[in-house]
Amino acid sequence: MSIESDTIKQNLATLRMEHRDLDAVIDRLVQDPDADQLQIQRLKKRKLAVKDLIARLDSLMLPDIIA
């Protein structure tokens, strides 16, 4: 395992935790009728960006396959 792949794995773990945390916060805010809709939209946008970054880093972890 290279230092680079260890760093990617650590980043993935951190991003996955952030994604779960954002999901929990969004769920709580959606239940609150007085919640700021703009804040909810911003959190959803951040959650989507984190998900995209996770997908990108996951693809870096896959070995290149020569077809």
C-alpha cells in the first residue's frame, strides 16, 4: 500500500463521515417546519458535492484494467 493510497483512504473515511453527518442534519431540518429552506438547500448541495468527491476518490482506488 502506498502513502498516496493510504491518504486517499483516510480522505474517503472523512468524507463518508461528513456525508452521513450532513444527511442527519438535513433529515432533522426537514422535520422542522420553521427550518430555513435556503440552509437546507445549501446543505443538500454540499452533500451532493461530497458524494461526487467520494465517487472520484473511489475511482482512483480501483486498479487500471487493460482490456
